[in-house]
Amino acid sequence: MTKSLTRTESAGAIVLWQAISVTVLSLPLGLLHWTDPTPMQWLGFLAAGVLGSGAHYLLTRGFRVADISATQTLRFLDLLWASLMGWLVFSDIPSHSTILGAMVILASTVWIARRERGR
């Protein structure tokens, strides 16, 4: 959807509307379970918001200039980064099924990328 929107909308507008949509859709559950964040949590929320919005903006800019298959072949790295952050921040070790799933995703992505390169 984002790729098709880049034909008519600016990256900034797309990211703004994504942020508004997520805020509106998550607000009811957020208010239902609200607890006051600590100052450190507010700082973490601010950092996550700035970094996440910046990443969405850059990804959206990339969608405008590149073929979707070129930008999405590295998406399997999200699992790697999430697992690494889970281990570093929460001492969570990925399960065997997570590792197996990651290997399937990696193998599929490499296979598809090699197949598409030949076309």
C-alpha cells in the first residue's frame, strides 16, 4: 500500500498519516490500561518515536525510487534485530522454532532474490 501511495503522496504525508492511524487505533486500549510512565520511560518513548518515524520516512523514500522486490528482500533482518534486542534488553533467548522459522525465511528470501536477479 505504501509503495502505491508514493506515486501521489510525499513521504512525510504518508508517515504522518501512518502515525495518526496507529495513534487513533491504539488509543482505546492504551487508555484502558494506562499507567503513568517514569521519566526514563518517556525518554525511551521519545527515542523510539523519533527513530521509528525516521526509519519509516526513509523506507517510504526508498519505496519511491526502488522496485519493491529490491527493498523487501532484506526484511528478514527484522527478525535478527528483534531477536538480538530481545536478548540484550530482556535476556530472552530465541526458541528453536524461532530459529527454524528464521532459517526458512532466510532460505526463501535468498532463493527468491537469486531467481529474480536472473530475470
